[in-house]
Amino acid sequence: MGLVRRSVSVGVLFVAILALPAIGLAQTEAVITGVVTDSSGGVLPGVTVTAVHDATGNTFTSVTDERGVFRMQARVGAYQILMELQGFQSVRAQVTLLAGQTANIPVQMQPATLQENVTVTAEAPLVNVTQTSPAGNIDPKQFSELPAEGRNWMALLLVAPGSRTTSVNQNAPIPMRGGGGDQQFFQTNVDGQQVSNELGGGRQPLMSQEMISELQFISNRFDATQGRSLGVQVNVITKSGTNRYSGSVRGNFRDSDLGYAKDPVAGKVTPFKDQQIASSFGGPIIKDRLHFFGYQDYDHNPSTGVWTTPYPKFNVSRDGLLTTKQGGIRFDYQISSQTRFMAKGDLWRNWDDGLTGGSAYPSSAATTRETGNTLNFQLTKVLNNRSVNEAKLGYSGYQYRNTCWTRWDNAWYKDHGPYGPVQQCGPVINFTGFTFGGNQGYPRHRGQDRYWLRDDYSYSYDARGRHDLRAGGEFIYHTEMSANCTRCRSTYTATGRPAGLPTIPTPAQLQDWFPDPFNADTWNFNAVNPWVTNFNIGIHQGRRTPDRQNLAGWWVQDDWRMSNKWTLNLGLRWDIQTNAFANAGQVVPFMVPGRPNERNNYAPRVGVAYAISDKTAIRAGGGRYYAENITSQELYALEYRSIVQVDIPNDGRADFGVNPFNGPMPTYEQALARFCAYNNNATGCLQRATQELGPPTQYQHTQYTDQYSVGVAHQLGGDMAYQVDYLYNRGRHEKNNQANINLTFDPRTGLNLPQNVRANRPFPGDGTIGQNYYMGKSALHSLNMSFMKRLSHNWQGAVNYSLSGLWTGVGNPLMAVPGQEAIIVPFTLADDLAGPWTFDAQDQRHRLVANGIWEVWRGFQLSGYHYFGAGNRASTNYGGDLRGYGPGGEGRLRPDGTIVPRNGFIQPVQNRTNMRFQQRLTLPNRVQVDLIAEAFNLFNMENYTLGTQESSLQYKKPTAGQFRTMQFGFRIGF
């Protein structure tokens, strides 16, 4: 712990020292800088530079130094700038800034004897020749004018340079890839506050379009001031009030009777309606000083879910409802020209019936109830002409609850349960090629509270060039409550191969034995006995205690402008997350106590830019980026404290399906006493099972990527630019979630011995033992090209293209060893057991997105974007358990002995065009009315997703598809 204490102490001390001049909270959003010279080209120190924010009247000041350089950190938006020096003619300039941009305004001042007004109109350059990493903005016009179905702002990240979002994955800026899929590949920051949900379940925070002004998307090599992400940072800038009272009312409406095409899988138009009403209002409380902005958003979305399974009797329909409410308010106070304070709060609620249909058995349908709220306080203090301090304090809370639609009056916990009687959520029954049931943790209720403190200090100085030094630290206290009824619904493994019977019951049998998906009391459990090999259930002691984690980090970032040509970025970041791997827990010998926290996560970052001219730059760099572990790793690893799982092999009794215990289900204490491992394998003993234990000590690592890029950016004239970048991401220590390590492997054959034979197991008295370990690898190679034109001559547009390849490998599995922690199998295994290095299931070769906005004539506007994506690879297998692996096997072995290639299936090409048609009406008293019609998937491309399991009746058949939808709306601004 010495190194941890020293590292934390250094960070805390550093932050404390920096915070002394200005205790408070804030967010730097953009930079205005420049060099002021006289008519001979000599630099002018002592020039007073005053920048006034057009919308709010906020004033920012600076004074040029001995090199004639001024620099000020300011809010995004339009500015009027005045430069004054006795004996010289004053100069005025205009500039507009987006998030993260630096506006460089070189100015030449004339002697005061010349009676001439000098006005400079400046624009933030499309190419920042001092920037060393790829990044892109979705500017306010794109954000407000491009079509977004259901006003889902996250879908607009599809058009951001470097984005890997697809047309079927519009709720995350980058698809989860490799390592189990539950690491943080992106972080969402709102006004500098990290607000991501870290529970590993539920959704990310909802944010109304009404509250957002601008988005910044950084797809590679963000600097040391940001962390806890392997791939992407999404920075959201929210709206604030101005010196003019203004507001808006927005309505969006969707109805399947208006312009909808048939669902290509269901073969009909599925009933759907959506009504969204949102409004905002803001203005001055004290002109030029204190402003407010508030918003509310309501969404009412009734729809009909239609199921499209391979079995006609299961293809029912149900009416459902999704309702969302959001609201928030923000205050901005310009205390002085050197001090600015901001306070903001947001609240949202979401009720989702979850009756959306699909290709799975309808018993998987479940409700979701969610609540989220955030508070954010920020203060910026300009200490002098060289230094600025920003401090931030915040809170984010999130809770969600899931319940099932399927009733089960005879459920195992019908009379008692860890959180009350449970008479819902029918059991999970896993057949080869089809599954009945749903999430093993339902019903459940989880929530997190995160308290956040951060300080940023920036200091500019000269030493062989210009240095902009930023340093700081942050601390997050995370506490969560989890009330999962884990494995309460029970699981039947029905992948056996009974003699004389098919590998799965016939369609007629399945439809007769499971007649009502929403009433498990009608299901015939005993009928499936010939296929059942194992029964699993969780036996609960009672409620579990809250879990807590501490996260801390510090960083130093130096952006060194060595000359007019060369810029060097040097950064170092350190992070720690306590108890990320359930370090305090123990299930000896699998999860031993005393495993240390990861304390050596130092992340160096370096970048270099060479400015060929003031419009062209070559840039390159590299760095290391650590993830934040999702807290479900701790949740499941510590469930043994209040839950015991039991594996019961099918003993051949005719009533095994309804009476697997051959008597009543034991209590928690009775189950412990009957475990085979504890009572010398007494007759009728029970086999203990576990899931997702914390990793063995030698395989406990925080996942990271090493990211490298090299590219060129060039501005064409005043309003166009292009950039070309090659990116390489090297992932290491990615998570592998192995459902069963209680296996013995034969080095002569490279195969496992059948797990259902107790003598074959390293721990014969135990059943399935699940454990995580962090040894996966990945590699992403990507060539990204983008072209953009900002708004001029009534139109703007952009085109982004990526040529990429993504490879992953999970390597050999863990193997339990008596008397010690598990180890990775040390010899060569068969391909379907070894997790070979190959293309990942999210690999996509080509991706192109083009977007544009055209102001046609007299308020009529056209906007839209087109997405083209080569088919993604997909995880594929045969199904079943022909290896006798037990739960968690890949199931890639076919009955003829051949092996299905890992991720060898490629989904169809995707094409999707979204368009908006808008007419703006200008009315008296500064009122504007927009009439809007939007079409999504305008040309009704089916964009099918195909089934990938070879033994399934759905193999290579459409399980989902896309179809044209329409959205109509209005927007009133005043």
C-alpha cells in the first residue's frame, strides 16, 4: 500500500495547493489566443484584450505578455473582442468558438495618429495546427438541424469523425468490443462532470436535446486531463441563459399510420405512436452577470410488440408503453471579469413496459423503471494573466428496477424471498438452438450514488517556447445498492442428446409444452426431462449490504509550442479504483483474500504536431488509456456472502423437472450444510456453484489500450478542410468471463474431460465454478478520412470514411487446481476451447457517413445524412454442448466433428438515409416557427440482422430488420 499512499498523497497535496486560490467549481470550454504586433512586426506587450460574450454579456480580459501573446479561457459562443494600448489605434475582432477549439487571432495595431477604425473578423480555424490528436465537433447547427429519431441525441454521434456507431447500434458512441463487453470504452462528460452509469446494467443517463448546446467527440488519444475510457470521450456542453429572455416549445409526433413501412420480419406495419413535448426558457436575472436556463421534456410512447420466433404459437403481440420525463435548470453568475460560477441540476424518470417483441420467447419481456439525477457546481477563477484555476463538485445518482411479465404462482420463492415473495419470472430453459426465459438476475433493483470532486489548474509560461501547463486531480466516492434476485427463477440446462430423440424437441412439442409465455404455471417441466442435464438455482440468505468503491486520479499535461512550426504535447495520468475486483472477498482457493488493488496504473501520453503552414499540419502521437471497471465485477463476486448457488444433475426421476431437490428446497443454512465439499460427499449432498468470482491474483489487471495515430489535416480556403489519420489501438488485459473453471483438460488430446462426470472435475464436490480473468487481447487498425465544409453560401456538409479491422483473442481458459488459485491451461487446446486470435464480432471493414444542411430559399431547409456500413462480423456457433463442457462453452463443435469458425459470420451490408424537411416562418416580436417532417430509412432498406446459430431454425434467417418511419413536428422559438 506504500505506493498507493504516496501516489494518492502526492495527488491530493497537489490538488489542495492548487485549489487554495479558488475553492469552487468550473469547466473551461474554449480558448482565445493571439499575438499582437505593431506596423513593423514588433511584438506589443501590455495590450489590454477584452472579450465580451455576445449572448450573455460576460466579460473576459487578458493582457499581452513580453512576447505580445495573450490567452484567455472562455465559454463557447460568439465574442466581440477589443484590443487597446495607449498610443495605438484600438482594434476590434469577432470570433465564434466551439467546444475544445482554440481561436488564434493575430493582430497588427497601427499608431493612433492614423484615423482609421480597424475591425478583424476571425473564425476559429477548421484545422488547429497545434492539435496532435484526432477529434471532431458536432456543432450547434448540426445538433439542432440534423434529423434524430425520437430526438435521441446519441444517434447523432453516427456523423462524428472517428465514430464506430452503426445504424443498428445508435445508443453508444462506440460498440462494446472484446473482453466480455462490459468495460468502459467511452465516457460521457456533461460540462466536465463524468455522469456515466458504472453498474453494468440499465441505461446511460438520459439527456434532453433541449439542454444540449454542443457535442465534442474524441475518438483517439485524448489528453491526460481525461481518463477512465479505453476508446472515446463524449463531451457535452449544455445551454445557458443569455441577456435576452428567450425560449422554445418543441413537439415531435410519430404514428405508424403516417408513412411507416411494413416491418420486414413481422410482414406488417406494427402499431406505434409517440408524442414528445419539450420546452425551454432562459434569460437574465442580472444583465451581463447572472443568467438562468431551464427545460422540461416529456415523451409518451405507446406501441405494440410483435414476436417473430420460428414457432407460430409463440408469435403473440402485446401493447406496451414507454414514458419519459426530464427536467433541469442551470444558473451562470459572472461574479467579476476574473470569476465565474455555475450551478446546474437535472432529473429524469423512465417507465418502460419492455413489450417490444422480437425473435426470443416472449417470457423474456420485462419492465424497467429508472430514475436519474445530477448536480454540478463549478467556479472558474482567473488568478493572473498566466494562470487559471477551475474546481468542480458534483453528484450523480441512478436507480433501476426490473420485473417480469410472466406470472409463476408456483415459483420457488412464492412464499418467501430475499426481498419478499416472488411469483414472477418463469425459469430459464436452455435448449440447443432456442431458449425460454430471460435475465438470470430478475427481478432486481440496483442503484448508484457517486460524489465527485475535481480541480484543474492551468499555467502559461515561456521556456524555449510557449508552455500551457495543466495539472489537477479528482476523487469519486461510489456507493451502490443491489437487490438482485440472482438465480431465483432457476435454470434448466437442456442441451443433452437423449438416445433415439432429436437434439431439441420438435416444434409441435415445444408449442404444446409451453403454451402461454406469460404464465409459467402452464409449462410442462417434466416433459423436457430427457434433454435436461442440470438444474441450477440461487438460495438466498437475505439482503446484501451496500458496496463501496473509491476512485482517484491526478494528471499533468504540458502543451509546448516550441516554435511556430512545432508543438509537443506531454502528459502523465495516474488512476486507482479500490475493490474493483472484489479484493476484500474470498472463496478459497479460487478467490483468495488480500489481493492488492491495482496501484501502478500510470498512463504516459505524448503527441507532436508540425505546422507546414497556418492551414496544414502533420500530427502523431501515442499513449496509454486505462478503463474503469464496471462495478458488477464486485457485485457478482461478493454474492456468495448472501447467496449460494446449487447445481443438481438430472438423476433420471420422472418428476425431476418439478421436483429437482426430491423434496422441499433447502434454506441457505441447510444448503451450506448439505454441500458435498463440506460433508464428505454424503448421500444426497448438493453441489455448490458460483458465478463471476474475482480473478486469480496473477490474472488481475485493469484493462488498457495503447493508442497511436499519425495523420495530416489541411484547411482549404476559409470554409473547407480534410483530415486523414491512421489509428492503431492495442488492447491488453481485456476481461474474459469464464462460466466454468471446474474442468480437467487432457494435454494429449487438447480436450476437456466431460464435466458431468464428477470424477473428472478438479473439485468433484463442486458443480459449476465461474470466474473472471483479465488476459484478453485486441488490435484495431483504422484509416479514417474526413472532409467538412462549414456553413457558407447557404450550405454545410461533411463526409467521413473508415477502413478498419478489429482482431481479438481470449486465449486458453482457466483451469481449477486443487490447493491453489486457478491457472490458464498451459498446453495447446482445440480451436473451440482456445479462443484463437481472429476477427472480432464487432469487426467492420468499411464505414461511410455523409451529412449536410442546405438553406434552400425563404426559410425552407433540407438536411440529412446517409450511413453505409459493410456487414459486421457476428459471433456464431453450432449450439449445444457436444464437448461436455458445461455452462459457458462456445458450442462451436458440430456433430460431424468439424468446428464452426470463431466470428466467421458476416451480417448483410447496411444502408440507411435519414432526411429532414423544414420550413421556418418568421413572425413579429422575434418569434420563429419551424414546421418539420423527417423520414428515417427514407428508401426503406431492410438492413436485416440474421440468426447466427447453426442448429437454430433461425440460422441465416432474418431475426430483425429496419423499415421506413416518419416523424412530424414543430418548434417555436421566441
